[in-house]
Amino acid sequence: MAWHKQVLRVNLSKGTCKAEPLNMKWVQDYLGQRGLATKYLVEEIDPKVDPLSPDNKMIFVTGPLTGTMASTGGRYSVVTKGPLTGAVACSNSGGYFGAELKMAGWDMIIFEGKSPKPVYLLIQNEKAELLPAENFIWGKSTWDTEELLKKKHQDPLIRVSSIGRAGENKVLFAAIVNDLHRAAGRSGVGAVMGSKNLKAVAVRGTKGVTVANPKEFMKATIAAKKVLADSAVTGQGLPKFGTQVLMNVINEIGASPTRNHRDVQFEGASKISAEAMHEKRPTDGKANLVTNQACFGCTIACGRISKIDETHWTVKNKPEYWGASGGLEYEAAWALGNDNGVDDLEALTYANFICNEDGMDPITFGATVAAAMELYEMGVITEKDTGIKAPFGSAEALCKFTEWTAHGEGFGKILGLGSKRMCEKYGHPELSMTVKGQEFPAYDSRGIQGMGLAYATSNRGACHLRGYTVASEVMGIPVKTDPLTTDGKAGLVKAFQDATAVVDSTGLCVFTTFAWTLNDIQPQLQTACEGDWSLEKLNLVGERIWNMEREFNNAAGFTAKDDTLPKRLLTEAAKTGPAKGKVNELGKMLPEYYKLRGWTPDGVPTKETRQRLGL
Amino acid sequence: MNYVIIGNGPAGVIAAETLRQSDPQDSIVLIGDELEPPYSRMAIPYLLMGDIQEAGTYLRKDANHFRNLNIELLVARADKVDPTNKKVFLNNGKTVNYDKLLIASGSRPVAPPITGMNLPGIYPCWTMEDSRHIMKLAKKGARVLQMGAGFIGCIILEALASRGVELIVVEMGNRMVPRMMTEGAGGLIKKWCEKKGVKVFTSTKVEAIEKSGNSANPLKVKLSNGESLTVGLVISATGVRPNTEFLKGSGIVTDVGIKVDETMQTNVPGVYAAGDVAQAQEFYTGAQMVNAIQPNAADQARIAALNMAGKSARSQGTMAINVLNTLGLISSSFGQWMGVAGGDHTELVDEDNFRYMHLEFKDDILVGATSLGLTQHVGVIRGLIQGKIRLGEWKDLLLKDPTRIMEAYLARTQGSNFKFAA
Amino acid sequence: MQRSLLINPDICTGCLQCEMACSFEHFGMINPSKSVIKVFEFHHDGRKVPYTCTQCAEAWCLHACPVEAIVINKETGAKVILEDVCVGCKVCTIACPFGTVNYNHDSGKVMKCDLCGGDPACALACPTGAITYVDSDWTGLERMRQWAAKTDSRPKAQA
Ligand SMILES: Cc1cc2nc3c(=O)[nH]c(=O)nc-3n(C[C@H](O)[C@H](O)[C@H](O)COP(=O)(O)OP(=O)(O)OC[C@H]3O[C@@H](n4cnc5c(N)ncnc54)[C@H](O)[C@@H]3O)c2cc1C
Ligand code: SF4
Ligand code: SF4
């Protein structure tokens, strides 16, 4: 059935792997993936736990539609308490790994404790064992790790999810990378994995997945696939241009944070845009982009596969980087590019490769470099600290910083702390463009007001994937709203947050929601899963998940004071573009949002709300 | 045209059908000396396991198949062939005339030269008749000793084990399947068998078999290591030899088997041979060899029949390809698995999980392989070897990681005008 | 008229919908490991190559089978495994030089493409047109071009 009803519990301290039944009662309330794993987490850990201590737990989790023919049904999430934020962390990844875990017969893996020595987990259907990683894959990049594991176990079809050296070094924004260039990227989940001495999870599954009502399920998925194919965004824009389709659009509306959010438009945007990736380079006559690629089951195929110009200075003497690999997505292109004022497409691609190779979140990394460059330009830090001249616009500094952070060398060790800790260290906490310790993605909330509220209230710190009102405010999905006003944004943010919580709990990709609403997802869930999965129930599940995450964060020590934005966005007006003269008017939206949520003015869910949601 | 085929195993049957395809009128006589309808020896292990009934071993399932094709089945033994007068003499006193003759008489087991081989309770595992004897004695709990752990021996092993007998295997060579597997693979197969509760003696000979006096286990087997074992059944799987005796004096040249050219024709025009009985050019070395395996019988039979029917078809050379299931451990071997002069190789071993991969190259061409545990897309190994596909830079990659054989195959064959030729 | 699967790797995105559809059609569950069409990935070139039996004229598998467990479907021309006849000897898996017969550990039998009786599930499921089921004599270059133009209506990232 859509759930195997099997949890693998791995105690790294004791070195044990045990199967246990999935809590089907919780499934009814939290569906799967994000919701369900978060429920396990909040039940099993002390919210005050140090995220990098053995007492934190880390959960790899699939959704009921993971491993099915529902379009994009290949996702899994990593849920833990995040070291970057201290809040609940839930990072979602595509590729093939999640589906493989499901094929092996597992809904989730709960990791607890800490292994005395570096290990990796090998899963072959019901067989799960911890094996030594030392003198084998420990110290290796995620790319080498995957290759070595496939070779050792003589199976090219093993799927691997691993940390690179960044995770081993507990870089606070280390990612967990699967299938070479898909990542559970944000909030430092890779550092938690590193802190547990767990290098990799290698899975091969041949048991398959069944659904409750196969015939009806097929019908539902075929209908839903047609909706994706017919949409201009998921049927045309994303396959052709990837998320990078946004680079020029967001820049034009003056919402592209530039040079650590000093500016809202980047003069070099067109040089690093989706269109630029398609253009033939003068040097070798080839385009940066090689092809698009799908994740498991995905009929959109937004993934970028790029090749760096072999004559470019970044890779001239490094043939190991000449092959095709995961190219720039919008967030990465922006964080490494716009935010640092770097417009060298090949250099950005190189930095992105390294982020994949050694497992780092390019958003937080890029934004941390941006803060460092601002500190450098202000003279707070100098070449002595950084090891290289590091003004905005220096592609060279960016690439060196990427290598150093990935490998744990020099100034990279400081960058590895993330911008909040780094800026505090240098006495300028205001320069860290973060919410709850996590860096912003590629949308400036002065030009897209709703996103300010979405960021401020996001349960995992600044993030575009917790409530993407950009869809409505910029693209008109499902309805167009004015990005420059705050009217109705509280309700919009809440609706997006709750719906996204559902999507993140299904096993589907949130990008489907450019074309799908819950109305398209519900029939697929209903036919795949046993039990009742009406729209009303799903809406409630979404809201319940949101409130559960909120309560965990509150218990971890967060308060309404943390639902805010950096001073720069609230006081320094946008200098150019349609949003010129605007700051983010969070204060106008937040009280209404709390009210709509049924929270006290201090941001705490009221008794009635808790009761209504069954918390 | 009047075609006569001696031997109704896979080679004989496929040849008869191929001949029929080329002309609906010709007379085709298929002679076999076993009482059963044409059946497949290869299926005997599955009969022993109880997976199929005797009928499941039949080469053609439709009882009227041969009648419908107007192929005449004769149950008799050919005692003599007279190529000058184009006659075959049968043991029932009859003779049949032919215009063209195919000899597909297969091979038969050779008993090792030790005393006591004539005692009751000692059988080869070669014919349907043998299998009936074995099934009677190899009951649950019986002690069974198998002499020889070659290719066929290992296959039978699986069948015997599934019958719940207590198994002892004695092999002269230093490992299991010594003539088909590398040291590494053969050693691992032995380890696997022992893990599964089979007692395996390698580098050991059976020196004599005597009566034990014990009624449950009436046979006493003396081994070269000094041990003596009492058992209820001995299975002799120490090798086979082509059935060529009846050709003595016919002028048809035989060596180990019947010598044939690349059209499967013997030295006598109009007389062909195929299958276990034929000795043909080996694909890589060009040396003449008997290749007693099922796919070879099928290939050679088709080539022989096409030539007999006046079409032209040439063998590229015969190649040993084997796949084995030894108590659940699947292994395969191809071509020059033992390597060739001036070649190089790569080997990847995962002892704990019984995974193994060994590739042999000459320049950038794959010439042989041995594997354990590989079950998906194995056929491309044959494709690469027999297609003599130049691997180019993929060879270096395979030297590093031989498991990427399928990728190498696709990369070197897809998109080009590659065609696998017979 | 007989038809065959035409595969155009250039537009395959690697979504594996074909593998899922194949296993669903034959085993009633979604299980790519049991699919007889497989998508191979060439990371270095960013290429994905769907691959399955071409129902070759030589039919090595069929001829090698000792028990007549592989037969030709008269309508589709597909070489089809008869599961109840197959004894699981695996000889076909090493005989097919294209590597397109695989052993199924669960059933103890082998599996290969049977063209789903004339309506291949993989072609139906493929969202990009990388797998199509076309008339077998559609081999002329011009026709290939027409076909490519027809299926290329969907945007593709290739620069
Ligand atoms: C137990 C067992 C397992 C095997 N497993 C495998 C395997 O896994 N893979 C593989 O590739 N091969 C296997 N083989 C070998 C395979 O069966 C043979 O290679 C194949 O049968 C050869 O076919 P053939 O037609 O040449 O000879 P045969 O099958 O031996 O047929 C020859 C026929 O001719 C008859 N005959 C002989 N002389 C005369 C005569 N003078 N007059 C009339 N009739 C005559 C014989 O009695 C016999 O019926 C196995 C064999 C055995 C016994
Ligand atoms: S499985 Fe192989 S031998 Fe059989 S028809 Fe297909 S390509 Fe030909
Ligand atoms: S595995 Fe089955 S189909 Fe293949 S050759 Fe053996 S019996 Fe025939």
C-alpha cells in the first residue's frame, strides 16, 4: 500500500537497525513525509536539545505518493532539529533516492545517537546494516562516495544519499546530497548527519510499491499529468528554462536582492539567466546548459544539467569538472551570483558543482559570502582574514571561498558558520540577512511584500519553500495580487503555508503547484491511500502540521520577537525599480496573520486553535 | 530432398524445424534412441526439484508438433553410417537413405576408471532414465555423494539439495567448476556451498567404491584423503564424451568430436554435425573444440540446417557461455574467462556478499568474463565479446569498475550502426 | 502492420515513468527493478538512454531456450516468455547478446519485453515522446524526421 507501514530505527550509538510498525494513527493526522516525521521528532526529542548532540534525531522520510507514478512522486525529506536555526528543520529532495527507499519497503528511517566511528547504512530491501566508512568513504566527496559504494557493492543501481566533507566538518549549512546533484539542502541537515558520524545511506529496493485502488489511481495520475503538461509554467517554462526562468522576471520587478540586499536589481542578471545558459559561448561554441533532467516520476523535468567551459579559469586544469553535472537553479544562481554581484556564469556553475560535490546549501553559502564581502568592503575584515581580495563582484573570491568552505580550510571555516554567527563574530549582526538564523532566498521582500511575512513566520527560518506567495504576487497563480501592497497578504501567506505543508507531506514536488492545487492532488492521494483523504481533511492536516512545527519552535525558545526581518529590509528603502522607495511593511501584516492563525498576539496557538486541530 | 538427422536432442529438433521452414515438401527423418519424445537434458534438474513433470522437459509441448510439421520421428539407434551409399543403418535392422545427413547425437557421461562403478546405486545424471533412478534414491534425509563439481555437477547439486538430501561433493580440481570459473569465483562457490550445509572436498579423488553392508547406506566410498564415507547414492558427474563410436569406419573424421567447418559440414560433403557431438572452431582462439552447451547446440543446428537447405550461413566460431545457479548463487562465465596471452584483466571481489566480477581483455576488446551474482543484462557480455566491440576509453573505466559493463556496452553500441552478427 | 518501439534517447529526461508503467502492467505494482525497459544514465554527458528488447529477427533467446518457453506472438511479433513453461535455467539471459532478458529473483523465472500484447505501457507513459510505438517499416530518414518534428512539440532544454 501507499505506506509500507515500516519504520527503520537506526541507533548509531549501539549500532543497531530495527524494524518497527509505522504509527498509522499519526498517519491519519499527519499524512506522511514532512508532517509525519515532524510528529515523530516532536514526540521523541527534547525541543531544547543541542542539534549537533547525540540526543538530536534525524529522520529520512518518504510520502505516500513517493515511488508511485504520480508525477514528481519521488521526494523524500530529512527532518531534524536544525543547527543553523535551532528550529525544526525539514529539507526536501528529489532525484531517485526517496523512491528507492520506498521500493526497499521503508516509509522512514529514524537515526538516533551517534556512532563511535564513521559508518554508512546499507539497505537492501529488509536487510539493513551499518558498515564502516573509515578508510573508505569518510573524507570523500558525495560524488566519490556514490561511486565507491556502487562499486564496492557491485550494483550500479544502488542509490546513495550522503554528506560531503562539509557535513563531516559540520559546516552549519551542510546539505545531504543524493544522486550526485539533488539535495536536502537547507538548515544544515548535513551537519547533523556529520555529527552522528553517519556518512551515507545506500539503498537498493526491489520490493515495489502498491496503491489502494490501482485503476482509479492511474486515471487520477494521468489526468493530473495532463494538467501539468497543459500549463505554461510546468509544461513549457520549467522544462525549457528551469527555475532560472525567474532570473530576469524577478530582477525586472525589482525584487532581486543584490550585494547582500543593498540593492534590489542586479545589472548582471541577464548574463547569468536561463536564457544565458542556452546561449552558445564564444569560447567553445557550446551552451552552458546540456539538457534538462527529471527526478523520479517527474513529468516536468526542470532540472538543469550543465557543462563548464573547459577553457574557463575555474576548471582549466581540472578535467574532473569537465563532465556534465547539476547546473544552476534560480536560487543558487541568485545566491552565488546576484547576492555577491558576480555575473560570470561559468564561475557560478563551478561554485554550484562544488556545493553539490561536498554538500553545501548554495543559498546560505552564497548569502554568507555576500555578508563577508560587505564586511570586506566596509573594512571590517581584510585580505588577512579572508586570504584573498574579496570585494563584491569577485568571482575569484567566490570560487576560492567555495573550495575552502567545502574542504574546511582557511577563511572557509568561518564562512562555514553561516552569516549570523560570522557577522556577530565581527560585531555587525545587522549585516546577516537572515530570519531565525537562516539566510534569505532570491526574493526581496521590499518588492514582494507577502514574502516578508512568509519569511518572518517561516518555521525553518527564511525560506521560499514554506509559503511561496511569489506565485500569486508575481505570476498570478492561482490569482494575481499586487506585490507592492500588504492587503490580504496575511491570508495569502497562511493559505500558501498550509497547502505547502500538505504537498510536502505527500511525496510530491512543490513545483507541481504552479499548475496543481490541492484539488488535483487530492484524487491521487485518495486513490493511492486507504482511508478518507477529503479536501477538508487535507486542509486541516496542513494547518495542523504548521501549528505543530510552531509549537516545537516555541518550546525550543523562539518567540514572536523572532518573527521579524533584518533591519535593512524594514528601514532601508529599495533604491531602484518598481519597488523604489519601499521597505517591507511586516508590521502591517503580522498581527492579522496571528489572528487568522488563531494565535495570541505573542504568536502562541490558543487553546481553541489547539483543540480545533487536535493538538 | 531427403534429410536424415541422427539424434533428437535440441540440436536435432532445431535443425529439423529449420529445414522444414525452408521447404514444406522435403522429407525429414529424426532418429533418436531414447524412448521419450524429444526432451531437453537441461530441464532434468528442474524435474528433480519437482518444479516440472517429465512433460515439462519436452522440447516441444504440442504432442502433434512433429506430425504437424511432417517431421518423422524414429525411435532407434543408428549403428552405422555409410556415406558412400548415403545410408544409415539402425539397430532395428532397418536402413534409411538420405540426401543430406546431420549428426546430432550429443554426448554421454564417462564413468571414471575406479573399481566398484558397476555397483547398484551409482548413476550419472544425464538421461530421463537416470533421473528416474535418482528420484527413487534421493529421498529426504538420504546421504548422497556426488563425484565431480563441474558445470553440470553444480547444477544437479541445486536439484539434489532441494530434495532435502545430505550432500557430499568430491571434486578432483582445486575448486568448484574448475573448467568454467576463475579461482576466485570457484573458491567463492565452494564457500557458498559449505555455508549452505554441503560438504565439499576439493583436490580429492574417489579411489574406490565398495559395498558397505549397511542397508540404509549400502555404498562405501573411499577418498584419496584417506576418508571413507557410507552413502545411499553416488552420482557420477565426472565429464562427458561425444557419441561418435557408431561412425567408426564411415570415413567421417572425428577427433574428440566430429570435426566440422564453419558451415557445420564434416569432411564428407552432405554430412553435417552440430551440438555436443561437433568439434568446431572456437570463436577467439580458432582451435577446434567441443562446446557441450545448449545455446551452442541451437546455434550450430540452425547453421547446419541452413547450409543443408542450400542457404549460406557461417559460424563465427563457437563460444563457451554458461550460467549456473548453485544453491541460489548465480554465476556466469563467458569465452576466454581464463584470459589470453598479452591480455589484461580486472577483478572485483566482495567476499562477504558473494559478489564477484572478472573481465578479460585483449587490447580494448572484451574476450572473457566470470561473474557471481550478476543477473541483469548479463547477455551484453556475450554481445561485447562476440561483437568484438572496441571499448576505447570505456576499457579504462571497466578496469577501474567492471560493474559498469552495461553502460560501456550501450555507450559503444547505441547510436552507431552496430549490429550483432552471427 | 507490425509495429516496434522506437526510442529517441535525446529527449529522455530520466523520469522513469516507463519503468514504472512496465512493472505496473506486468506485476500490478510499481517496481522499476522488475521493469524490462531500463533507462541508463550517462552522467558525464547528461544522457539518458531507455533500452529494451528490439524483438530482433535472430531471437537468440528463443532458440536457446531448452523447453520452448519463449514463443513468438503472431500479432505483434514479440518474443514472449511463457512463465508457466519457463524452468528458470537463465540460458536465454546469456544467449541474448543485447542483454535484454533478465532473471526475476522473486519468481525464479525470466522476464523480457512482450510489447504488452500490442499496446506498450512504456510508450503510453512516456511524457516526452522518447518512446513511441511506430510502424516497423518507418525507417526512411524522411519519415524519421517527420516523426521527430511531430513529437518535438514539447519544449526541451537542449540548447
Ligand atoms: C543435467 C544437465 C544439465 C544441463 N544444464 C545445462 C545448462 O544449464 N546450460 C547448458 O547450456 N547446457 C546444459 N546441459 C547440456 C545440454 O543439455 C546439452 O549441451 C544439450 O542437450 C546438447 O544438445 P544435443 O542435441 O547436441 O545433444 P543431446 O541433448 O545429448 O541429444 C542427443 C540425442 O541423440 C541421441 N543419440 C545419441 N546417439 C545416437 C544414435 N547413435 N542413434 C540415435 N540417437 C542417438 C541421444 O540419446 C540424445 O537423445 C545440461 C545437461 C545435463 C545432462
Ligand atoms: S531478448 Fe534478445 S535475443 Fe530475444 S528477441 Fe529480444 S533482443 Fe532478440
Ligand atoms: S530461463 Fe526460462 S525462458 Fe529462459 S531459457 Fe530457461 S526455460 Fe527458457
